[in-house]
Amino acid sequence: MRPSKNYKFWFCTGSQDLYGDECLRNVAEHSAKIVEHLNASKKLPFEVVLKPTLISQASIRKTFNDANTDENCAGVITWMHTFSPAKMWIMGLQEYKKPLCHLHTQFNEEIPYDTIDMDFMNENQSAHGDREYGHIVSRMGIERKIIVGHWANASVQEKLAGWMRTAIGVMESSHIRVCRFGDNMNNVAVTEGDKVEAQIKFGWEIDHYNVNDVVKYIDAVSKADVDTLLEEYYSKYVMVLDGRDEAEFRRHLAVQAQIELGMEQFLVEKDYQAVVTHFGMLGGLKQLPGLAIQRLMEKGYGFGGEGDWKTAAMVRLMKIMAEGVKDAKGTSFMEDYTYNLVPGKEGILQAHMLEVCPTVADGPVSIRVNPLSMGNREDPARLVFTSKTGRGVATSLIDVGNRFRLIINEVECKKNEKPMPNLPVATAFWTPQPNLEVGAAAWILAGGAHHTAFSYDLTVEQMDDWAQAMGIESVIIDKDTNLRNLKNELRWNSISYK
């Protein structure tokens, strides 16, 4: 499920006519070369589009308003090649509504010591012009991403690529619609939240349906379509019967195939990109959706368990942001379950009753049919695997009463020390940064949930940038986290975000 638009980013260079036509011609030529190089680098996930040099309030205002109305423009990259008087930018910046990046660069990488003169200085004064521009953006209180360095450097291009993915997350947020089959689990606090405020802040639509509304779609799925999907299952996954009769096993598997087909048709027809279920509200469903939800997540849908619509929307958002990442390792819904507290081997076992996305799987994926103590339905089929190793980021969006807070934890995913043959669910095992003792305490201090939206393919910086762009509080837990400082940060935030 790809982003809803064919997104591009506009490149806008600021200057003025004080230095003459030749200077402006050079500015335009340099900007064109930069854009051409960026697009040819293959490091950026989206195309950069060059716009004419901006030298007046009228042209700046028109360009920013054109960007607002162009549905394929996901953001504007600004750069001041020369000195561009910043009061010209006020009206355009006031009216601009999309993500903004300030690329603080210059055309030449090195000072031309032997030939430099005042003409060169006037033409190449980004160190001057970008400070003037940066001042007015700061004075106006406008959120933007600042990237510093030479435009041809790989590190600069990688930062620009990361910001582009964050910008897509900002743009796509308003296209997220969450379908809730059932409500939040009774008496659970952390999955609750203000749905109206979520729509104001993020643009999310969070709707509710009786689960039997989707059961009608599921019951209407033909046996032929179920059989076709079953053949796909048998060709793609390893079947683990656990002593069950093969015909009985196939019958249980067919129920999940029917749920997958019917639920996906419902979501497509009604234009939803994320879904939540609740084991206590299953209506006419024969099984709790397990394998069906896992495969829907693999197709790009967000998911949250027990009615957790905030996590469902975040999983969808992070999947969109990670779309097209080279050598992607996956994005999924996760839940903290149990600790390993052995010194030197500390970590948290991640899983859920059934629903972990197979994009994070390492190696073969199996299907098992096992009892589930909750839900009072027949034994559900589910995909079983262990997750990849490496760095990842776990996020928890919570409602703290008067605002939303995004908690962002860098984690290190590791191999399970030993097999767990009696645990018939997908699992991951990770150690939060900076270590389990500090990471877990920081998570709890910040009010983090037991559900997370997790990705191997995004960074702490990208998720923090998204929170800043959305105007919400973010709390970062990483290698630099200190509990004393975090407590102070939370106190300051409670004042700043009132």
C-alpha cells in the first residue's frame, strides 16, 4: 500500500537583484546543477523539482501558495545562495502549510583561496543569507528541518532523504483512516485517547463499526477464492501441524483466509488504512483474526490490538514513511511481554497474542493452529517466526490528558538465546537503549504503553522530526538518556506544552 500521491519536493533558492543579472544567472545555474546532482545521486527517495530563483515578496508568496495547492508537492527545500532580505519571505512563510527544510549549503565546497574577490563573496554568501532567512523563520516560530553541509556530500543527501520520509509521514497523516471493530479493552487506560484531538492534530479519522458489519463481508467470500488463497499459503509458508489432523488444520486455516479476504474487501471499499480488533468483541467471527491481520499488515495496513487505534495509526504511518527503503527489514505492531533479567543478557521479549507483521521475520515463516485462552472462539491460525537482528526504533503515542506525547526508544534487536517450541507466536527480543535498567525506567517515567509501533527502517531523528512537525511533545530514549535529566525534561514539557 503505497503513499496516496506521486510526491515531489520543490527546491527554492533565495537571492535578490542587488548584484546584477550575471549573478542571478549564476545562481540559477548553480541551483540547477545541485538539483540535477541530487536527483542523479539515487540517494533520495523522491524527486526534487527546481523552481525559479526567488527575489521578491510576490514571487516567494506565489511559490509557497502554489506548493500548498499542488497535491503532489510534499514539501519545500529552501536555500539562500546570496543574501535574501528576510522580510520578503514573511507572507509566503505565513501562508505555507507543508513541511519545510532549510538546506544550509553553498555551491562551492572549498574557498577558492587564489582567486577569491568581492564579486565571488557577494555571489556566494550562504553563510550570510541563510542566517538572515533562518532568523525570520525562528522569529515566526515555524517548524523546519535544518540540514548543514555541502550538497554533494553523501551524509547531507542521506539526511535530506530521511527528512523527505518524515515529510511524507506529515503529508500522509491526514489520509489515515482507522476502522475499529469493537472498542478499547475494558478498564485499560493506555489505549484510550481523545479521538477528536487526534483528528485536529494529526488528521486521523477514527471510526467504529460493529464487528458483525465485517462478518457480512467475510461470510460472502466464495469457497473458490478461499481455496486460491489457501494454495498461496501452502506455497509460501511452512505448515506445522503440531499433531493435528491435516484436514482439520486446513479447515482452521481456511477460516483465516476467509477473514483476510472479507476484511480487506471491507477496508478497501470503505477506504481505511488501519484496523483494530478486540478479542472480547468477536461477534460472528469463528476465530480471532490472526494470520489475516498479519498479512494485512504485510500489505501496508496499520494494526493495534485491543482497540488501540493510536498504535494502529502509527504502524500505518511508519509503514508509509519506510516505503521503498533499500534493504528494508520491516515495520510492525509489537507488545512488551516478559523480561530476561540475567546479567549481561537483559532484554524484553516482544510478541502479541497473534498479530506481528511478517515483514520483520528472519528466515522461514511457519503457520501453526493453537488454542487461544481469550476470545472464546475456535483455535486460530497464525504466522510464527523470529524477528531480524539489528537497530530499530520503538514508538508509543500516548494521551497524557492535555496533549499527545510520542515516546521514541532506540532498541537493539537480538537473536533469541534459545528456541521456544511451546510459544506459538511470532517474537522479537530487544534491549532498549541505553540499557534495560535505564531504558525501562525512562519508558515508564514517560508513560509509555505496552503496545508499540516498531520499525527497523526508520530512525529516532525521523520520528522526532515528525512529532515536531505535528506540534506534539516527543521524548527520546537512547544511548544518551539520563534519568535525572529526563525527569527534568518531563517537568519542563508539562509547562511548555500546556
